Amino acid sequence: MSKEKKPTKPSLNKNTLKTAKRLLGYVTKTYKVQFIIVLICILVSSIATISVSLSLKFLLDDYIIPLIGQKSPDYTELYQALGILACIFLSGVIASFIYTRLMVVIGQGVLKRVRDEMFEHMQKLPIRYFDRNTNGSIMSLYTNDTDTLRQMINQSIPQVLMSALTIVVTFIAMLVLSPILTVLAVVMIRVMTAVARMVGGNSGKYFVRQQLDLASITGFVEERMTGQRVVKVFNHERISEEEFDQLNESLFVSSSKAHTFASIMGPVIGNMGNLQFVLTAVLGGALSVLGIGNITLGVMASYLQFTKSFTQPFMQIAQQFNSIIMALAGAERIFNMMDEEPEVDEGYVTLVNAKKDAQGNLTECKERTGLWAWKHPHQADGTVTYTELKGDVRFYDMTFGYTEDHMVLHDLTLYAKPGQKLAFVGSTGAGKTTITNLINRFYDVQDGKIRYDDININKIKKADLRRSLGIVLQDTHLFTGTIMENIRYGKLDATDEEVYKAAELAHADGFIRMLPKGYETRLSGDGEELSQGQRQLLAIARAAIADPPVLILDEATSSIDTRTESIVQKGMDNLMKGRTVFVIAHRLSTIRNSDAIMVLEHGRIIERGTHDELLSQKGTYYQLYTGNLELS
Amino acid sequence: MDKKLLRSVREYKKQSFLTPVLVAAEVFVEVLIPILMAKIIDVGIMNGDMAYIIKLGALLVLLAVVALFFGAKAGQLAAVASSGYAKNLRHDIFYKIQDFSFGNIDHFSTPGLVTRLTTDITNVQMAYMFTIRLLARAPIMIVMSLIMTVTISPAIAFMMLITIPVLGGLLIFIAKKAHPHFIKVFDEYDELNNVVQENVNAARVVKAYVREDHEVEKFGKISGIVFRLFTKAEKIVAWNSPTMQFTMYIVVLAMVLIGGESIISGDMLTGELTSVIVYALQILTSLMMVSFVFVMIMIAEASTERINEVLDEVPEMEDKADAVTEVTNGDIEFEHVNFSYAGEGGNLSLKDVNLHIKSGQIVGIIGGTGSAKSTLVQLIPRLYDVTSGTVKVGGTDVRDYNLKALRDQVSVVLQKNVLFTGSIYENIRWGDETASDAEVERVCKLAQADGFIREFPNQYETMIVEGGNNVSGGQKQRLCIARALLKKPKILILDDSTSAVDTKTDALIRQAFREEIPDTTRIIIAQRVSSVEDADVIIVMDKGEISGIGTSEELLKTNAIYREVYESQMKGGKDSE
């Protein structure tokens, strides 16, 4: 088994408390009123529950025992007392009805908010976050960890509140009944909590481990299921099974230990309650025999009832302990993700549609004109200048590496003049894709700078920067939904006609119409129903419909046959006439008509020029092109 | 609980049966405790008999210790049984998936399978644990408590006898009502996970199109539906506790009434009333437990159904009993092959394909996007079965081979390829677990991957991250080729596997093939004519049919499609001269 990065181990300390507070904040912030109502209702409901045993004393002492032996006992007072009791019970039922329903709404509402915020935050995270974390561990936040939260909010919180209130009310009642016997109860509470902490601590530890094991198994399964076809091709089933068994076994161990400790908790606390009962009876008996503390038969009867109902809430809290620890560990992972630094964006230059007035000055306008301008507010004097978007991209002395110790690009300087088609050629790993990653700021350069229409791209708002760039990425990703929706992804308000046009331009219209449901064909799981080439065509259509000012094609046609490719290319050339296009391709035929071709090697540009210029230089490009050179 | 699923309990049967037995023992003891308690109150305290109190007290403590022992042991067994059951289920599902053919895999989505292996199994595990722990406890508790109640007050016992089915019925009614809603919730959950997964996978696309808000909105919509459905389902379940409390209070009131009268008339002692109430509460709590377990089983049932979908899926391919285990040579034959992904009656992707490739030949396949090139070669290692006709390898129908044997000899580099978390060594060794470092390095040299691997700081020990995203597309392709070469197959198929590799490296790879593995049948699907130009045979595919077969020279004369592709790609070369 490969050494998979385990998520950071959560510890049960200050952080846990902080997490709990933060989680509670979700409840109290959004559902303040409801939560107060819940608290009141829980109070009423627990009073009603307690009054079952509490009332017994009064009923016995004041209404029943006095009647014993009477010839024709008068039940009126007993009935009245029962009537009052019935009212208390009824309000208890109503309260419990209200709070269980409210808790459902609060619990689910909080979950929805946590999920939504988690997803929203994830969208803001830089690409590096996705590089650093496995898909499985990110998925696990939304599934396993959120599930434990659900359990905690729906079951544990009301249970604990209810139990805590019951304990307080019972304790007060016991105190009133017999302060002396209550001393014994206090001692027992100390013993019980100590035992609960011991058992619970152990189970908590294993529950946390169980969640971690579950996360690793999720990660493993996610990766293997994605690559299941490769597994089949390599007859790797048995080995996958062995690796899975190992993970499965360790999950079994942690899970069975966690649940063992959790299951033991109930009997332990419950029987300690029995012990307490005996001790109380012995002590109470002795006291009443000796006549100390004014203990009557009725007092003893109800006090002993209380002793029984006193341990029950402890048992319940103890049983919830595990799911709370588990949920808090999950919550901590969720919050860790929410606390990840979002993509930094200090840009303030925005992209606007523009038109030229009579004097030839640029003004901002709402409608699409095919003319774009950078809106550049100057903080110093409060003025705003508009710069036409031309697609002039320049790199100055750029050095970059994905990690500190391994530079991919070195001192790169290049320029794309407006309207040019610029191509990058070079062996795989020469840094071509990296360049595009830097233009749209998926990553930020360590050294050097990039200027876009003479504006430092760090000053441009990322969203606007990316909106100005249409990109077809090397790895094609489609989304669940119809083909229509997938193409429309490039321009959400596009009409059906526009979608058809884009598809025609990308030469995808033909095969789409051949599908039984045409444009309404539903794609699932990254469009696995389509061939690689067809998926690329859709990705191109998606970019084409956006009609971007600058276009970057990163191996966009690598799986498309050359005939189709040349048709697509003509279409794209027409679309992008007068706009800047960056092309990365291995097939030299794709880039022949580029205005400038950069030959990259090991992160440096070794040749640049037009096709003809480069051929006449008789350098690397020439040799590549003529196939005479088998590059090293 | 689903019978079929329960078969997976296997070696944990002992624990599963012992748990209820121990629970029963625990309950027997537990039921005795209130009697002792009542005696202590009524006899001991009433008479101020300390010796009696201590005697019964000691007995009670003893019983408590026994109950604790049984209870704790039962808890431990239940934990082991349920975790073990979950382990076996996960094992069965995962192993089942390993037996899936490509066609089977197409039926399930990755997130769907992941949820089944995690959340769904956890649900079943919890339901199982509570079932074996509580379902034994509840009936025994109810019966025992009833018997005890009868000995004290037949009237109250009669009342309880009526209450139990009424309350039980109500609780089950509530659980049944909620069930369909829970099923809907879980379907919606899948949807939610799917959006998350797509967004994690396609984070770059979302960012490049600045569609973060769009995705957030999409997610919000589904999470809104989950919220609504879940709230609805749980609101139904929320009827449980007020219903239960209502019943409980009525019972208590009635008991005080009946019991009070009995006490007054001298038929009952005060301590007995206390005990009767304790028994009544125990009965009601047991019913509550039953309904709690019932809800859990209901939720788990939705999961059970989903798990069964996987377990019930019939693997489309199974080895015959007398399957051929040796592939004699790299001969390939297609006879009147029709193929549809949808099976019989579906849209034909391949139409009446006839083909003969001789062992050791180099075959190029070329054709437009969607012309079924990949489909054609996927039939050779029997990734899919033909809809009609026959595919033969080494003169034997592929369906007669042992699958493992066939696929060991027919190595495919898939177009959509995947590397796995692990070092480069580990990844390449997928081809042959026993290969030495030197062998791994040799195939990497052949695939022209050795060069860039050596440039990594950790060389062959470089860790590949999930999905292989820390190497470039071209590097990934070459690693995948190396991995396939390590198998030393009789037939090697490259499905557009050098598309991200530059022409020169591509040429080097082909040259290495020619020199190092001349006897292997090599099938190369490519877009570049240069990649297939020097092949022994070139197949031109068009819309699922073979449009032409021959050498490059022959096809230039006879095949219009080939000529057009050739000219469009070679024109550049000629211009420059």
C-alpha cells in the first residue's frame, strides 16, 4: 500500500473546545429565537418527565397514605392532584412535540449552512489546495464528516441538553428532599464521571481513529474506482483486493474497539446507578432507624426513585459522548478546510464592455460590443482610466516552480502582440502548460512579472482576468448534465442557436446530432459515454461560445483526428481574428500559421520566430519539423 | 434486515448469536433488581430492618455485578459482530466490483460506489449492532416486566397489555411513513456528492470559466432539496417522542389511579406501586428502543437496497470451466463483428468488421473522431463482448480464454489512462509485480520515460499523486506505455497513447518497439499519419466500418479518406523543402 497522506490527526484539547464553540455558533446565530424556544421546551419537557417520580412522593404522602384504612375514602383531592399532574404532563408532551420539530429544522438548517459554506469556500481555494489534498479526503469532508455532524446535532445536542436539565432539576429535588443523602449522590457523581471519562476517553480515541481509517478507505476506493478500467486491463484485481483488505482490517479494528467501549459505557454507568441505589437505601435506612435527618417513608420512597432517574441522564450523556467526539473531530476537519487561505486577489482592475465615442475615447457600456476595456481606478486621485483590451501579454524574467526546490521556468521573457497567434512547442515537461497556468494565475510567479496590456496582472481582478481568457485545458472535464448545458457552460445566457453555432464551429454538431437524443443527451461522470476526441470537441465548443478576447488552447485537439482538427482550427481562426491566441501543440501542423512560435526546452525559450524564420534558422524547430532531428 | 445481505456475517455468526443470549441473561438479572428495590423499601425501610436492607442490598450489588458482566460482554460482542459484518460487506462489495467487466462498470458512477462502500455500510453496521443488542432486549424486557406486573396487579398488567400493541403500532406507523422520504434523501445525497466530486476534479475548468458562483448556486439548489427532504422525513420521525411521552403519561396517571385505590383498599403496598411504575417505564422504553431500531433499519434499508444493486449485478463475463490459459501467438481475427454498447438491438458502433492481423505485425489504425477505433481494439482483450460475430486471438475465440491469461498477453494502453498514488516504481510494476528494478528501468527506456524520470530529484522513487497530476500529459502517457510493456505481452495496443508526446519521442518509442519487441503484435491508434505510416498494415476506420486496409502506399492509391488525411498532414513537410 502506498504511503497515503493521512489527514492531520485531531487532538482532543483546546481545539476541540474551540470547534465546539464555533459549531454552536452556527446554531445560535441563525436560529437564536428557535434555539431559545427549544431550550424552554426542553426545560418544560424534562420537568414533566421528572414530575413522574417527583409527584409520586406527594401523591403517596399527601393523598394516598392518609386515605389508607378509611371506609369510604374521599378521592376528590387525589383526582384534583392527578388533574394538575395531567396538565403538567400535557404541557410536557406539547413542549416535546415543539422542540423535536424545531430541532429537526435547526439541525438540518445548520447542516445545510455548513455544507453550503464549505462548498463556497472550496470554490475560493487556490489550485494548490487541490494539488495538496487527495480527492478522497476532500470528498470525505462532505460525506463522512458531515454525517457525524448530523448525528450530533440531531441526536446528541437535544439528548445532552435534556439530560443536563434533568440532572439539575433532579439534583435540586434531591437536595430539597434530603441534603444529607445528596452528599452521597455527589460522591457517586464524581466516581461516575471519572469512570465515564476513562471508558469514554478510550472510545473517543478509537472513534477518531475510525474516522481516519474511514477517510483512508474512502480515498483508496475513490482512486481505484476512477481507475477501475486500468485495474481490469492489468489484471490488478487481486492486488487491489489485498490492499483493500489491509485498510478494511484496520477500519474493523478501530471500529470494533470504538463501539466496544461505547457499548460498555451503558452497563457500567447503569450498574453504578444500582450500586448507588443500594448505598442510598442502606444509608437512608440507617438514618431513618437512627432518626437522623427527619427521613420519612415517603421521603425514602421518592428519594430512591430519584436515585434511579438520576443515573439515567448520566448514562445518556455518556452514550452521546462518542458521537460528540467523533463529530467534533469531523467538524475540526471541516473547519480546517474552511480556514484554508482562499486564493489571494488584490486586483482592482476590472474588465468591462466598451465602445468608442466620437472622439475615439473609450467609454464603458453594458452591452457586448466586441470591444473590451480594462477599467483602472487610481486611488491617488480618484480618477478612472480605460485601457483597451488588446491581448498584449508580456512576460519579464519569469522564474517559477511548483515547489521551492524545483524550478520549471527560468528567466522567461516573451511577448504576444495583440492579434497574434502565439505557439509553444517543446518536449513534454518543457514548461508549456505552466506558462498558461501563470497567465490565468492558477499559480503566482515567484520572480519576474507578467503584464497584460501593460497592466501588471497582479492588479487585475482574478475573475476578470480569467473572464478575458478562454482556455481549453489539456485534461477535458465535462459536467453531469446535457450536452446543451455543457456547451452553455462557457456562456450561461447563450441561446440554443448560439450553442448550435458554437458546436458547428467546433465541428461537434455532426456527432451530437447523430446521438439518439442529440443536444439533450445527458452526460454523466465526465462524459464517459463519449470518445476522448468528442469530449475535446465539446470542450472547444464550450470555449468558443464564450467568445473570449484571448484564447489559450492547451493540447486542445490532441485526440482529434487531423481532418477534423483542421476544420476546427479554421473555425477558431475566424472567430479569433484580430485577437490573441496561445496555442500549445505537439502537432506542428496545428501551429504552422502562428505569428510567433516559441520553442521551449527545460523551461527556457531556445528559439522564437515565425514558421518560416525558424525554418530558415535551421535550428531545433527546423529539425523537428523536417523530422530530421530525433531530439535528445 | 435483508436476508441476502446477512450472508456476509460469516465468521461473526458466533458473536451475533451470543450477543442476544448474553443480553437475555442481562435482562433477567436486571428485571430482578426492581423487585429487590421494592422489597428494600417496603420491608426493610418500613420496618427499619437494617439487617434486611443490608442482606438484600448485598444481593442487589451482586446482581448488578452480574448484569454488568453480561451487559459489557454483550456490548463487546455486538461491537465485534457488527464491525465484522461491515468489514465483510465492504470486502464483498469491493471484490464484486473487481469482477465487473467494463460494461458493468459503466452502470455505476464512482461517487455512487464510494458512498456504498462508506456511508451505506456504516448505516447497515449501526442498524445491525442495535438490532442484535436491542431487539433481543426489548421483547424479553417487555415479557418479563409484564409477568412481574401481573404478580403485583393484574389490572395494571392488563392495561399494559393493551397499551403495548397500540403504542407499538403507532411507532411502526411513523417509521413506515418516514421510510420513502429517507430513500429519496439518499438519492439526492448521491447527487450532492456528484457535484462535489466533479468540482474537485474539474477545479481548473470552474476557475478558468469563473463559474464559482454558478457552481455554488448549483450546489445550493441540491443542498436545499436535501434540506427539504430530510426535514420532511425527520419531522415525521419527530412524532416518535411526543407520542411515546403521551402514552407514558397516560399510563402513569392510570396506574396511580388504579394503584392508589389498591393501596387505599390495602391490596397493594406503596413500594409495589413504585415497582409497577418502574416496570411500565421499562416496557415503554423498550418499545421506544424498538421504534428507534426500526427507524435505523428503515434508513439502513435504503442503504441495503443500494448495496444489493452492486451485489446483484451479474458480471457480464465469466471464465468458462475449461477456459484456455495459454495464448499461443499474437494472431488476431475479427469475423463479422457487430458491436453495440447497449447490447443487442442497440445502436451499432461497429458494423460487420472482418479483419486478420498476423502475429508480430505492426498495425496502424487511423480514422475520424468517433469512428470507433477505440471500440475496435477494446474487443481484443475482451474488455467488451461482441454483440455478434467472433474475435479470435491466437486462433481461439477470446470468450474461450481465461480472462486473466488473455489480458496478460494482450496489453492495452487506454486512451483515458490513470496512474495511481505511489512511486514510479510501484506504478510501473502494475505490469509485473515481480519485475526487478533493472527491468522497470529497461521498459522505461523503451517508452522514452527514463530520461525525464532521471531528472526528478527522487528519480524512480518519485511519488505520483492521485490521478498522476504531478507529471505532464506526455510524461504520463509514456509511464503508461512503460507499465504496459512490463507485461511482456504478445499483443500490445496503444490507443492514441502518444498524443501528448512530441513527434520525435513518438518516433523513438516506435523505433524502440521495432528493435526490442519485434515479435509482439503492435496495434497503434493514432491521429498522426507519421505514427502509423511505417506500419505493416494500416486500417482506416470510418463510422464503425473499415473503410480501407493496406500499406500506406496502397491506401494512398485506393482510399480517399487516408489520402486526404495524409496530404493535409504531409503538405507542411513538402512546402518546407
